[in-house]
Amino acid sequence: MEWMPLYLFAAVFVLLLFGYPVAFTLAGTALIFSVIGQTTGSFDPDFLEALP
């Protein structure tokens, strides 16, 4: 799991190079990586319920 932040950074960088808007890129990759974190057990889904 130590490599996951680097994968997140690389995914954001690649998606921004494709021309997607910054807000959609950051929100989409954050949600995708939160699902990956939930399936691996390293991210608690209660954090997503705290969002307004």
C-alpha cells in the first residue's frame, strides 16, 4: 500500500494530460481510489459519509 499515493498521482497526471477538466479529474480519481482502498481494507468508508 506504500505505492498507492504514487499511483494516484500518476493517474491524476495522465488524466490531466488527456485534457479532462481539473475538478472532474481530481474528484473522479479520488472516488476511484477510495473504492480501491475500500476493497483492499485500507480505507474506511465512514470517511465518505462525512462529506456534506
